[in-house]
Amino acid sequence: MVEAHTVLGEDVRMPVEIRAADTSSALFPVDAAAARVLLAATGLEPVTVLGRALCNLAFVRYVDGDLGPYHEFAFSLMARQPGRKGSTGAYIHWLPVNQSFTCAAGQEIWGFPKLMADIDIAPTRRGHRCEVAVDGRKVLALNVSDGIPAPGAAGGASIDAYTYRDGVLRRTPWAMHPGGVRMRPGGVRLELGDHPVADELRSLGLPRSALFASRIGALRMTFADATTVLPSRENS
């Protein structure tokens, strides 16, 4: 395990700590066949519920952490390795950010599909809104209602993140410590632009009603080092 990585001339010690952040997210049931197309190169398969794959869209405002303050948008699919129990995780398909240091660190340390984008996150009357544009081209706008307090959802949680970059599948342990959690069914409005990523979202059947919306007002996270995922023997 690497103790530190050098990124743009600065040492980033592992694990990376996020001490203060907040996030809004929406979980959507999407077309399983279209999800398989997006996952095809990775060797992963979508996790399905009642025949539908699961897509999560989230925006995060990082306030205090080892990679500095920044905004981020995440487009992910719940996925697993075929034939391997306990391999369910979040495959991070697209991860724009608005600061160059975290962009470089995400790419070099974990293989995250980070890229620079304009990301505007602002409160609304009932929740929060995020608008994302790349090179002046609108990708999407996502409105997420805050919902009602869900104290039972607070505490610790962990999920592994999958990334695929330069032909290599990686898995990163990711621990979350949420507070100020709010949830509700639905409560989401998604507007898509004319960017290729917007077309990928359309291929999944979006926009459509979300299963639920969630808001975490106080979030701490830890990201460990990534490990390379080797193909299972039965699938090699």
C-alpha cells in the first residue's frame, strides 16, 4: 500500500480525508440493457432490482479536505464483478470537478474519470440545484429536494468505488460518515443538455421519476488507495 502519492509536486498522504462536505443525490431505476452497454469495457455487470439497473446522480460541495475545496458531480451505476460474491460497488462513470488539483489527484491516484467543468451548486426554495457545463456546453441541471429528516440513516457506511481507466479496472474502499440526513420519495427534476454524457443518460431512460432523493448536510469521508481488479478465473 502506498503511503503517499505526488500530485502536481505535492504529496497526498493516504488515506485521503474529507473533513467537511455536503451532498444531494438521486437514485433512478434505469434500462438494464443500456447500463450493460456503458459497463461493457469494464467487465462489470449492473446490479438489477425487478429487472432495472440502478443509476445514482449526485453533486458534492467539498468544504474541507486533503484535496482542497471544490465542487463535484457524480454519475454512477451500481455494479458487481460477475461470479464474485460481495463485489457490489458503485461504478463511477463520469466525475467532473471544478478545481485542477483534485482533478489530477483523482485521475492519478484512483483512476477516477475526473475532468474539469463548470459546476454551480446553489440552494433553492425546497432543496438544492446543480448545473454542469463542459467547455461552455450544457450537460445537465439537477434539482433535488431536501426531504424530511432521516436520523436512522446517519452513522457510518462504506461502499467500494469502481473505476476504469486506460484499460485497468480499479476498486477503491470508500467510507462515509453522514450527518444531517434528509430523504423523500421522488423529489427530483433532471434537465439534460446536448453533451454526449447527456445522451448517455437518455440512453438509460432518463429523465424519469427517481426512486428517492437524499440530502446529507454534514458529510465526512475517507478514500483508501486503489487496488487493481484482476479477472476471475471463470471469466478469464
